[in-house]
Amino acid sequence: MPIDRFLFRHIAVFRPRKRVFHILEWSTDRNLWFPYTGSIHPNDMRLNKSLDHTPDSASIPTRRSWIDLVFNGTYLKVADYEGRTVSTYIPVCTKSPDRVLPSSLLVCATPYPTFTHIELNSKELWITHPLDPIRPKNIPPRAALILAQDAASRGDVCPISLDVIQPETAQITSCFHVFNRDSIVPWLATHSTCPVCKESCTSYPTA
């Protein structure tokens, strides 16, 4: 089941061959993931495993592209020192073998933890996509386009970017609100609810 929302602002991409992590930080201003440029000493981390999570996937937006990642419930627990801004709990992911990570994300490597004992526990790290049998499974592209054209004819603006709705590049949520695609897709990568009505939702393109 795809991940709907992470509960913390950081995730770590593990590179097994180099045995290092590349920590990414969520920017709420830009709705993108960026490299975390701080340093964490390997003595300040423990590698844990949450038994509450089965393997899940996420497609995350970065500055240049979307990246497909796999999470299995493993996470880093980082010492909570005063002044440290990184999350205490950082879900660990891996990439698909056939994928290449953009070099822009590999600017800062965090070494593998010094203490290798893995603690098993129950820790909530993310929320998977909610299943709602009442909501329709999808909005057909033609129906989504009609809704977007109607919004554009009224001069409606995207509630996130405040730009005028463009029907060809719009996206419709399952609660029938209209957004520009570049705004709502990154939003739903880290939020489970509509920015307008706060209902749990998914979104559908107009084409």
C-alpha cells in the first residue's frame, strides 16, 4: 500500500554498497524534499525496526524529479540534543535496483551507526493511503476536465498557488476541489487531506 503521509520531516535513503545514508528534509515552503546538510555522528544514531509497518512504497517529489522509494519499517533514532534540528525518528528507505539517485541528493553522506544492534519495537512512522469504500474509485479524465473548465470559466484560482486554474494542467481531488497539478501533487505526497475541506482525498488528472 502506498505511503500517504510521513509523520516526521526527514527520511534517509540507505546505500548498501557504501553503507551510508543520505538524509532528506521536507520543505513546507516549497513542497519538495531537499538534502539535509547537517552532520550526525554515527555514535548519535541507532538503527531500529518498527513491527507496525509492512513494506510500503512512496513516490517523493524532489527539485528535479519524482523518486520511487521502498520503506520496510526500519528507522534511525537520533539523539535529541539541544539545538539539533533533525527529526528524532527518521524512516529509512531504499531505491529500486534499476533506479539511479540524482546526484543533487547525494551531497552529504551520513555514516552507518556505530552500534549495530537493531531494536524491535512498535513505532508509527507514516500513514498509508486510507481506504474509503464510499468515495468513488476514480474520476474519469473527461469528467475531471469538465470540472476544471467550469472552474476556469469562473476565474477560480488554485487554493495553494493562487494561480488561475488551467484546465489542461489541473488536478481534481476526490472531494471535487480543483487545483493546479504542480501544487496538489506535492501537497498530497506529505498530507492525507484536502487543503480546502480537510477531508481525506486522492487526486485525478484532467488528461
